[in-house]
Amino acid sequence: MARLDERLAKSPIQQGWIARTHFADAAACLWLEGELVHLDDLVLHDASMDIRAPTHELTRAHAVLRARRRIAEAKPGWTLSAAGLASLRGREGHAREEKTSELNLSADDESLGVDDEDGEADAAEPTSLVPADDRMAEMFAAVDAAIAQADRTLAGETATRARHAPERDALLYDLDWDEDERLAEWRAILDRTCGLPPTLAVAIATEAWSAIEPLQHTPWLGRLLAAALLRERGKARAHLPCLHEGMKAIPRERRRQGDAAGRLVVQLEAITAAAEAGLKDHDRWLTARTLLTRKLKGRRSTSRLPALVDYVLTRPVVSAAMIAEELRITPRAAQDLVGELGLREATGRGRYRAWGVL
């Protein structure tokens, strides 16, 4: 893993490698769950150029792809923070609403003139136009205090409602499944791994996620958080590891070890397999880039071929429409550029063709 990260940090195809592996890891995530998603379908769906109606599996793979991109683009410490987890869980708006309600509550307390000692509002002073009456002043003071207490109670109920999770459909969710409590339990285990080596900490965190199952509908988020942990602890500074790809390389019977020690060994082997596959892919794509750049000699400075070389290395496959949109040329010109570079056709179709560096 350290060798791969060091090589990517100085590689001319670093961004292309990162962009391509996002697609591969998203497809591998669905593969581990027993669903098959073709890379070309995922690429076209990401570009909003589907050739058919997207399936449920394709939609889920695209959700994994978006989550990987968001984690990779964020700062290393953001993913495992409270704000990062809320955003990745789709609870970002709920967290913002809770914060806003707390701010409004404090602002209401200040505007009502709350006394810090007894929590009651200051009694309003009688106006100089009305003759002083002690009993009347006490009555108005009691009314003002009651109104202030009612306002604080209502504001407190609003903040309490904001802190609770929104109502969920019992048909889609297990209402007894407390995601916040389970996630807090997983984060407590994560905190206890601070003194361990990064790879061992990631193996423990991944295994704990599988055992606790914090989230009902996004179990795949666990390995993305584990990859972010590798990045946060300095083991993978230049990329986001593809742990789904690594686990895909482990035989199925070995992924279901009975003892805890055996499962940790499998997680460590998956990290190693992900790094080895990443090194092989990097060397292969770097060689392909070298061969493609040889065809750029003697081209005009206004040629779009160099831009096509860079673009084709960021996607597993590209279509004529994708090239035309990226390079701002016509689809016919895009096909001509593909012919000049000699890219390999990846689909075998006569229509809706796609090319790529395999």
C-alpha cells in the first residue's frame, strides 16, 4: 500500500488512475453483494447517457461511486467526523436543522432577557404615565414570566424534535434499528484503535462494521470509511484505497472465516490484494499512455488528440458522445480522433459503441 501511494504521488496519470478506480471499486462493491454491474453501463449512467433504463443495481453502484468521489475530494479528516458521517448517510440537512434550531433557541433566550441564575425573565418596569401599583406590577411581572417560560418550552420542544430522527416508513425500515446508537458503538471501537498500525486498525474497523451493521440500507459504506481511515492515518495520502476490489480477489470460502483472527487476516489480505492490483493497473495504464503519446508527434498545437489521451485514461470506456461533450467537438470528429489513436472497441456492438484503454 505504501509503495502504491508513493508511486501515485509522483505519477503523471495519478488523477486518471483515481478516476478509473472509482468506477471499478463501485462495481466490485455490488459484486460482493451478488449483483453484476457492467463498467460500461456505469460509465454511461454517470455521464447521463444511458442506452436503457437504469436498473436498481446500477443506481446503487452509482451511489457508491458518488460517495467515493466525495470522500476522495474531501480533506482526510472530514469523512469520519460527525459532519462527514451525517453527509454520507444523507442526514446533512437534518444536522443543519438541529444546529439552526439550537441557535434560534439561544437567540430567543437572549431576546427574552433570561436571568442566568433562576432562568426567569426580568419584570417589565411600569411606565411613568401609569400610577405605581405594587399588586398590578407583580401581576404583570407574573404574566411576563409565564409568557417567557412558555416561549422557552416551545423552543425546547422544537429543538428536541430536531434532534430526533425523522419519521421513517415501517415498510422500508426496521424501527427498532437505532442507527445512531450502532454508529456510536462503531466509532467507540474506532477510537480504541488509535494506537495500532493503520492497516490493523482498518481491518478491525471493517470487521466491527460487519458485526455491528450500523446502517440498514448502506452496508457498503463501511469499507469506504475504512479506506478513508487509511487515508486519514497517513498510509494512503495520494489516493483512496479500493478495498472492495481487494476483497473481491479473496476466494468466497475464505471470506467467511469462523474465528475472529481468521477474519482479520482476510481483511489484511484484502488490503494487500487491493494494493497489488493497483500497482499492476498503474503500470499497465502508464505503458498505454506512453504508447498513445507517441502518436502525438508532429501534430498541430491546436490538435485535440492530447486532450483525448488524457480523457480516455480517466474512464474505463468512452463513447463518441462523451468525447464530443468533453472536448466540445462533433460526434463525427470524436470518432475520427478515436480512429487516429487506434483505441480498442470494448462493447462489440455495431451501435452505441465505446472505446477504452483496457
